[in-house]
Amino acid sequence: MAYKTLKPKYWLIVSCILTMSICLIQLRKTNVNQPKSKTQLLPPNPVDPIKQKDKHLDRTEFIEQMHRAAPDIDWKRMDAQTRKEKFLKKQNLIKSGNHLKSGTTGNFADGNIIGAWHERGSNNLAGRMMVTDFDHETENIYCASAGGIIWKSDLSGSFWQPLNDRIRYNDVKSLRVIKQNNTTRILVFHKDKYHNFVSYSDDEGETWNDTNGLDIVKEWGTIKRGIVLNDEYNTVYILAGEWDWTNWKAISVLYKSVDGGKNFVHECTIHEGNTDLLDIWSDYYTNTGLYVLVKTNLYKVDQGELQYVSNTNVSSGYNNVLIDGRLSNNTITFYASYSGFSTNNTRFYRSTNGGTSWEKRGNSDHGPFSSNSLELSVKNMDLVYWGTSICFHSQNGGNTWSDFGKYQYPHSPSTDLHQDIPGINSFIDKEGNEFTILSTDGGTYITYDNLQTVNNISLSGQNVSQYYSLYTSERNPDIIYAGSQDQGFQRSKTENNGVREFDLIWTGDYGSLVSADKGRTIWAFYPGSAYIFTDPENSGFGESITGWSFQGGGYVWIPPTCPLPQEEGVESNRVYIGGGNLNNNGDAHLIELNYSQNTITSKELPYNFRTNQEISDGVQSKISAIAISEVNKNYRFVLTSTGNFFYTTNNATWGRTYNFTGPTPNHMYGTCVLPSPVNKERVYISGSGYSNSPVYVSDDHGKTFRPINNGLPNTLVFELDCNADESLVFAATEVGPYVFIPAEDKWYELDDLNSPDQVYWCVEYIEELNVARFGTYGRGIWDFNVEQNLVSSDLVDKASDLKVIKAYPNPCKEYLNLELQLASSSEINISVLDIQGKKLASDIKQYLTAGKNQVRIDMIEIPPGICFIHISTNYGTIINKILKAE
């Protein structure tokens, strides 16, 4: 490379820039530990590729660790089975036509709750999109999101529609729209083996089917990519990895379908077992047949045989291979990328003669974001795109690469690109114009000028936000704050009777949102940093933020937190966060953060929640959940990543639970502690429940626990919350929303056809609105409006004093007999209500003595159907559900 000498004026410019940069760096270093009126410490540069890569790896590890299970337990299979059972129920409801329309009020939890689901947003801040295809007849685009949902829109992005909210497909690798038997078939290639890796819909997502023929891959394996040939059969090929049980080794296999992806058969075996070192290609617009790049060897598939074409002559040292190409002027131009080298991470190679020979082109310091990172222009064989944490393009055949360069997304969301580029796809419209779709962590973009400019077409309606945490202001419940993946800390201030829009207050990944002053300020946590937003209701982007960089080590990726109670007569703004520790010695302590005078100070509390046995065994234990009782602030609780529970009733001496009823918590990763709002002794905990119950409850402040899993599948429960009288306890889980009714000691599915199949990561109950608000990891925020709660508000704490031993017969016709147990003499009042809460008969009033009592109820005039028997005494109320027969 030739180097030119800079003229003096350019040296002066460079010198000024370097001087300014050094000053800025020194200023930032100074400000990290010094108070500042607005911003003390901000997250890393959002386009720092090394930090972005590390962040994604840490998040993946964090999520995997939460799904703790015994070694012989396949938790993914368990969750997939639960999802599939729910999906089949929904499919049957659709076919029967007996289902509620969106937003319609219905019965839930066997008639105990009357409510409705409503989507709440975000309408304007999209999340991660993966890959796109184009219907050339209708000029609609079909896009796959990281939440496993397929979306449809026109090229302007004016009417985004989700097509498979009832069943999500994990890790979509490829997406194709084909014309099959006079219908439009949507083919989704994904890594969800529990849905056979390939799924399709012929009715725009109303119903979905899984393919056949990939059972061997399901035993041990996965797929890398699916391709559709441009031939008369729409021949479909899949590059898969599976296990050769005879020779006991991994192999790669091509599978073929000639019926549009409904059934696959084995085509040929490739003895390289690492599918990262292979890729397949066929021209999108013409029938070139199928090519396979196996490490450095290029082959063409001919009647199930690999015909050798050429060798790219790449030296060893790579760990990822991708290929793309186009047929132009009867000649195929190929590009191949080899990534993973210690220096110049990716090396590009090109063939301009159909693969006969190859030439080395340029390098990139960035590896691919996904298997869809390499894309060649449809018209210009010298124009190539490369998607990484940022977006590159080359206009000279991959010899040199230019960064798009404009990533100030929050300031110019319509024209500046969001960081992280999982997919790039180029197409030709009906007028012959080329356009390229960029799938990013901030939604979907389109460019018509070869990446000179971009337009965000997901500013409205592409509701795929991935939320870790929600906080609805206690000062004003119309204000919602959200912490998201890659879409930062967000705020929505107004309710417009539907899906809400959010303002982006700061970039990054935020979770564990809490407030120590009912929403006047908000604490939020970014991996490696804690932040307090001191005027979240009114601040603009990047304003009124003070930060604290994690000290020491041992924190989970986004650590748990809880606000400390306000001390009488003392204005304070303090929270606990879970360590970790300040000394990086492997122990687990509570860290108290205190915000005062634009500065955050920290203090490590003395008690070590890493047990002596864990220290002896070298086990790393981290605090994963914290809570303080609202009934008695001295009752405080800690749950660890190894499933241990600790408690104090005097805010001084800590005890530990030793005698769980049921399985020991060895395989439980603790995610949430929920103290009862009415009983200081009662506390719920949740976490990974694949080898044990996902939720436990204690009635003695944590000394002993019992599992509560009747009706709840074995899964991961991320968060719990309840209404003010604790008659309803809500759970956000890996496989959907659930509600627990203590009166029945039973969990119920809360989802229906109007709530999406997603990972429900967080939940909060807003008493003023009678709403259980759920944040999903891929479909934004969903509210469950509790329009009527037919469960007694007094039952939770009084059930031990008043019991229904037996209610018979059930179903009943003329009479219902109740056998009651009372702790002491009391007058009772019995009401018979329908599911709307309307009385069906006159109340029965009797005086009963302590002990067992018999009461007979005349049911002759009660109409057939479900009804509820409310039995009230001085102790409270019990509700029994009865079926009145015809």
C-alpha cells in the first residue's frame, strides 16, 4: 500500500482532532467519579464492536444460566412441548370458530376472572429483525423477528401484520415466500427442532404446519440454511448437521423437498461435521442449481452427488464460512467470506467465472453477525454488503470496505441506522429497481441507493421490542417506563386508547427498573453500570442521568435490585443491588447504592450469601433476587443463582432455608422474591422449575417452603406480582402468562388467542388500573385487564379459620350440601352468584358453632351453568365454584 505525505494544513487538522480526543477522554475519566449536574457516567460507545460482541455473549450466557436443570433434563424440549400443546389448543379453537376477537372480554381461570388482553406497545421502537423475503407479485415483504414472529408489510412499512402470534419459531435462519399450487406459501427455516426445523403456512399465517422427514436431524443436530431453487418444483434444500450413529461422528447432510417444503428426503452426506464451515447457495432469480462450499472446496450438486468445481485456496485459521453469488450475463459471480482469523478477522474471496478460479480480495476486522451477513447486489457484481455490529459495503468487489457510518439512531431514527445487523437481503421490484432490506436490532430499514442513505420502515407498527423490565409510575399510572434489549431505557407518557408510543431516553440494555420515590426518579441497570434517571418524566434523550460503574465483580448480567424504604424524617434515595462484591473476591453481598447531590455512592453490606460449602467447593453464587416486605420493612429476603434462600426479620441477623418441602433447590436459579402485601410471614419465590417446582411459598418468612405448581408447567418463572389483597398472583414465564389463585391453590393459563406466544419476562400489577402488565422478549408490552375478580379478597389469610371440607354433589341439581369447618363460632352469610357477580338467590344467614357444620342450599331456581358459592364469616370469605346441572 502506498502512503502519501500529509500536507502541513492536514497535519494541523489531525493534531487538533487528536488533542480534542485526548481532552474528551481525560474529561470522561475525570467525570466517572465526580458529581455532575446531568450525566456522570454513560454506557460504552454503542458502536464499539468489541464491547458489543462481549455484551451479546454475556447475555446469551446469562439467559442459559437461568434455565438451570438436572443434567438429564432437556429443558428446551419441556418448554417446546408446553408451547406445542398450547398451540394445538389454539388451532382447534380457530377451526371451531369459537374464540374471542382481540380486546374482547372473556372468562379466564375457570370463570374466576373476567378480563381481556390489550397490546400496549411499543408502536414506534422496534427490536431485532433477522431476515427478509419479497413477494414479487404483491410487492409485500415478509420479515422474521428475533421473537420468532413473521411480519408482513408493504415496502413503505405502513401496515405491519404479525402472522404467527400463536406459535413462535426459535432462531429463524431463512425465510422464503413461494407460489405453490396457486397459493402463497410462507416457508420458515428455523432452529426449533421441536417444530421440525421447517414450518409453513398457506393462509397468510392463520394456520401453520411443520414439515416431515427430518427426524434424524431432530435426534442430534440442527440446520444452517434453507434454499428454494428457481425451478418448476420450487425444489427446497436444507443444509443440516446430524450425527452418524454408525461411525460415531458429526456429519453435514443435504435434504431435499419437491413439494414445497412439506416433506424432505435425504439427498447426500457431507463428511465435514461442523456446519459453520459449510454453506449452500442458489441464485434467487434464476435456476443455477445448488452449490455447496465445504471449507475451501466448491461443489455443485448433481442428482444427489457432489461434483467438484474448485478450491478457494484459503489458509487455515477460520471458523466460519459463508457464500453468496449472482448469475449475470450467463456467468456466476461468487463471493466467499472466511471469518475467525486472529488478525483481519474476515477475509473475502471472489470468483468471476462461475467458481473456476478464485482471487483474494480485502479484509474486515469484523466477523459476521449471522449466516445472513453476506449479500451481493442483484445488478452490480462489484457491490457487496457485510453485516456485523455495524454495516459495511464494498463497491469494488470486496477489495475495500466502507462503513455506513451514521448510527445516531436516537437523534435521527428515520435516516440513521441502528447498530447490529443480523440480515441483509437485496431484491428487484416490478419496475426493475433494486432495493436492499437491512434487518437490525432496531427494526427494518430499506435502501434504494446502495447504502448511501437508508429509511427506517419500522417506525410504526413493527411491535417486536424485547423488554427485560417495566415500571409504571406510582405517581401517575399513565406513565410507563421500560428497559429493553438494545432499545435502551424508554418512556411512554400518554395513553391513546391503544398501542402506545415510547420515547428513547438512553441507549443500551436496561433491566431491573425500580423507584425509591414512587416514580419521581428511576433506577435502571445496564450490564456493568447502574443509573438513576433523576427526571425521567420530563427529560430528553441523554439528560438528567447519573451513573455508577460496577465495582469488584460477581454480578449477574443485569443484577437484581429493590428500593430501600424511606426513613422517617430523612429524604433518601437508596437501593440494594445484588452482588457480587466490591472486592472481586468471589463472594456475594448486598450492595447499597445511595444517590445524593448528583452522585451515587456505594456500600457493601457485611453478610456473605455465598455459603461456606459453596466457597469450599469453588462454586460461584450470585445474588439473583432481592425483596423487602411492604408489611414490615425489617423483613428482607435474598435468593441466589444457586437456589438458596435467605431471610431476616430484624434487618440484622440472616437465616437460611434448609428444609424445602420437595426437591432441594440444587437445580433452581432464583429469579424473583415476592413478599405478601397482606401477611409479613408469607413470601413467594420463583425461578428455574425444570427439575423442581418453578414457584414455592413460605408462611413462616422463609424458614420452610412448599411447592405450588398445581396447573403450572415445569418451566422458568422470571417474575411474580400480585394484586393488593393477594387473591391473584401473576407469573411471567418462559412459556407464557399464568395466574395463581391461592383460594384454590391452583395455577391457570392466562393466555388466549389474543395474547402472543412469547417469552414473558416481567410482570407488574397496577392496582389503580386493575391491570396485570406483562413485558415480553419479542412482542412488546401486553396488558391483561382484570375487569372482574370473582375470587374473595379475604380468603388468603382467613382460609385456615374457615374451610369448606366438602361441597356435594357437584354438579348438583336440586340441592347443594356444604360441610364447613370453623375455628370458632360465627355468623355466616352464603350468596350464590353467576360468573358476572350477579346474585342468583336470596342470601342464607345462619349462626354456626366452632367445629364441623352442615348447611344445605336450595338450587332448584338456579339456572344451569357455572355459579359461585360465597361463604362469608367474621374470618373472611371462601368461594366455591359449582356446576348446576340441567
